[in-house]
Amino acid sequence: MLVGIGPGSVEHMTQRARAAIAEADTVIGYVTYIKLVQDLLEGKEIIRKSMTEELDRAVSALEAARAGRRVALISSGDAGVYGMAGPTYEVLFQAGWTPECGVEVEIVPGASALNSCAARVGAPLTHDFCAISLSDLLTPWPVIARRLNAVAAADFVVALYNPKSGRRTRQIVEAQRLFLSHRRPDTPVAIVKSAYRRRERIEFTTLAQMSEADIGMLTTVLIGNSHTFVRHGLMVTPRGYANKYDMDSHDAHAGEKAGRSLSTGLLGWLDALAIAHASGDSIATLAERYDLPASYIAATLAEPPPAVAQEAPLEHEETGA
Amino acid sequence: MLVGIGPGSVEHMTQRARAAIAEADTVIGYVTYIKLVQDLLEGKEIIRKSMTEELDRAVSALEAARAGRRVALISSGDAGVYGMAGPTYEVLFQAGWTPECGVEVEIVPGASALNSCAARVGAPLTHDFCAISLSDLLTPWPVIARRLNAVAAADFVVALYNPKSGRRTRQIVEAQRLFLSHRRPDTPVAIVKSAYRRRERIEFTTLAQMSEADIGMLTTVLIGNSHTFVRHGLMVTPRGYANKYDMDSHDAHAGEKAGRSLSTGLLGWLDALAIAHASGDSIATLAERYDLPASYIAATLAEPPPAVAQEAPLEHEETGA
């Protein structure tokens, strides 16, 4: 059982996470996470792993499970987000494991650092967001830099994991430089350390000052998008209701409709594109206007207009799930 | 209390989420989420909101809280991810609320759909990932398209929220087109509906066939990066251990070191960049070689080489938090 324990307070663990640890005979994890749940560990075999032993941690888990023990391998946050789930499966496959071989694997999801830190600062993640690790221990720097550049340009909210360590002090400076070429210097940034733990520390700053903030191994950095604002000590990213509604009356603007795509949504945009092209705008011109690849514009114009299901039910503005 | 209830099974709610709902006098939410937690609702005032009433839902919450009631406003997954946290704060600010006015606000984090769905298919999120909503009800299509294009090009794992509805059937086709211009057609894609709920359904497909899959309002689509693979029915994205380690012996490759940046990490890359530039490669050439902005290459070359803290402790390959 690969268990995400959440931010590290018992309150914010799921029932399944607690049950999985309670069911286990053997609990394995990095020493900091073992400490976070030590009240649950009475009577169990505890294997504390230290740094740079992630692959060994997964091997120990498999060996114990093959010997018939129920094993909980714990990660902070969510085990699938820069946690042990991926490395464990890689080790399992390498060792010839299959789902039918008698050792079952369960991933127990938890709130990742980005969700926990976001909850402590307001509502920064409301719109499209991404997570990027600034750790180049396993990933070449140009790959990381290209990702930082892409999401800065495309106006994502960005959560930086592993932003800085004793040795890795320059990566956050590079990230700042890449972002400043696309975002305003006063873009809100939240620096969150140890969310929901005893030593929690939250600092609001801006992109221009991000690299000077007190950032360490237990920190998550949240960079707002171009609409994110800070008010009354809370960092909030708008969902976009103002694109459709008057925020006082809650009436839809002229031409917009509750439960329907914006006039500038896909269908409206396809119409506008076709009209512009028919009236003489070249594909290159349109690609530049919308900052989209010319190949995409061309392919889209070549498609027949979509048939719309007129009687389909309204949907809500929020997530459907 | 803005409560993220997780994927919708009681097991996967956090203790704080359950406690918050138990503490509440009034529970407000979209009718599907209210149903998911109805065993906790005995004796409480329940306000079921239907679609397109998100702003009203937030207003009802504020009115009830101002009248002295403890209010739980529930979202599936995490309230901060395309959930009620952002819209609620916007409504609160609009209504003149401040943190000192007597109505306290707490965001209770939960596992978002991307974490829950990922846990059900393997370990797809292990590396840098993002979430994009295909809903154009509040967001113009070109904004969404630019984001899809940027993350496809920069090789993120991508979770698509709100991928399709009764009316919005073309957005997923457009997303597929944008991705296919950057990713292999056989890129693994997982289609996950109602994770951890009674009607859970999981389908593995590829990018080439993504738009034909059975996708609806309760579906999250997970698109792998260029290294993601499917094996024994599990979708796994490597963390990059193979960049540093031999996966049989777990020995580091020649020139690499456990707990240290890769030779192609930032410092090694800066060295290589400086050497290439000094030996005659132009900034434009280097920008093209690494697919990074020329302005970034130029600014980086203009910086003095960083001082490295030689005695700093090793760090682990996984997340520091």
C-alpha cells in the first residue's frame, strides 16, 4: 500500500490512509514521514530510509510483501506526485512483478503539497495550474527550463516543488528569470513551508522578489497567473466568472448565457476564425493574432463546422466531477 | 468551511473534512456532492444547489454564516481545484467581507480528481504535470488552446478536467489535434470516470484514439508524457531514475552521483553553455539547440558562474516536502 499521508497532520489524512497504516505489519518511509505518523506505529516493524535510497525503499517493500507481510510505504502528500508510486512500480516491474503474482498493490491518494499549501493561502489554484520540480537530480536542466518557460508564457498558475536546497540555490533564480520574461514583476507569489505542521510559515511576495524569499527543502512556491490577486492577506485566482457575469447582480453580460460556452468559447471562436479567413486574413496572420501554431489554425479551418446538440442539458461552470 | 470531500467515497475523505461537515449546521453543495455524503447529514439544514448557481451557492453560504450558522460548502475533490474556493472568495470580497469581520473561512484540502484518478491507473503523475479544464463556459477558447499547445510541446503529463459534455463535444477533438502535433500517436491516455465510486470505469487508450473514447461529465482524462508507458494494465510515468542509475544494480552511471544534480543539471548545463559559447556557438544557435528563448540564453551567459556550497548535505531524489 503506497500511502499518501497528506501534509503531515493526522487530521488531514484520509480514513483509508490511516486504515492502511493500521493494517500494515511493516511501515517503510523516509524518516521525516515516519515521524509524522509515529502515533500510528505501535507494534509494527518500522524501516526508516534516509535520503538517496528511494529505489532501495521500494525493493524492501517488495521483499517484505513477498515474505507475506502487509507493507505500507508512506509518502508525504500524495504518493503519485513526485512520491514513491512511480519509482515503486518501476522497481516492481524490473523485479518481474505482475499484478497476478500474489503481491497486490494499492495506491492510497492524499492531498498533495500543492493542494494543502493552496488551502493555507486562499484559492490560488482555481484555474489551470501545473506542478514543476526544480530538482535536477534526475532531470536535465533544459527540460525543466523549457517547462518553466512554456507555462509562464501560457499563463498557468505554477507550483514549484523542490524549489531550493543547500546546494541547489540557483534554480529558483533561473525560474524567476524565465517567469519575468512573461509575467509582471508584481505577480503574487506565496512561499509556504510545512503547511499544517508545527513549523508552518507562509510568506507573500512577488515574482520580482521570489528568489530572495526564505525558501528551503520543506517549501512549496505558488506563482499566480496574470489574474491572481492578493486581498486581505489571501491569494485568489479568479475562475473567470467576470468573463460572463456582472459580479454585483450576477446577471450574465449581453451575449453570454449561464450554463453555456462563452461567445469566445470554441464554437464562437471557430465562427470568428472562419469569417476572418473568408474576409482575407491569412493563416499566418491568424496564427499570430491568437498566438497559436499556424498548423493548428490551418487544420481547424479545414474541418467542417461542428454539429451542435441544441437540446443538450446545461452544464455548470465548475468541475463536472 | 469550504470542504473538499475527495473522490466521493467516505474512506477517502480526510478526518478534517468529515469533522467539518459534522460541525456544520448548514451544508450547501451541488446536488451530486450532497448525495455522496448524505450519511453525514442527519439533522442538518441542507441547501442543494443545481447547475449554474455557483455564485448563488457562495452567497447563501455567506448569508447563513452572517446569521451565526456554521456552514460547510462542499466540493468534490479539492475545493481549490476548479472548485468553490476561488468563486467563494470572489463573492465574499464583493460583499465587503474581510477576515476580521467575524465570519471565519477555512479551506479543507482533499485529494483532487487528478490524484484519485491517477491512483486508480498506476502512477501517471510522477513527473511534472498540469491540469487544464476544457470548459469554455468561463474561459475563451484561444486561452485554453494556447495552454494545451504549450504543455504538449513541453512534455508535461496532462490531466484534462471537464473534457466533454452534452454540448461541448468538439473541445476534446481540438485538444487531441494540438497534442498530436507534439506527441506520438501511441502516447498512453487513461480515461477515468467516477474514481472510487460505484460506477467507476477505467479505459486505457492512446492519443490517436482519445476523442473516440467514452468521455462524459464525470470523466478525467490523463495524457502521459513522452516517457509514460503502460505495462500489466498500469500506466506509469518514470521519475527519471534511469537518467542517473542502472536500474538493475542501482549503481549511479559514470559521472553521476546519488543525492547530487545530474551532470546535465543546472550547473553542468551552465558550464556546457559557457564552453559552447566561448568556442563560437552564437546565442541564436544555442537557443535553437536547447529550444529556449534567446533572451534567456543571453541573460544566463551574462551571469557570473554560481558559487556552490560544497559542504551542503545530500538531498533525496524525491520531493523534499
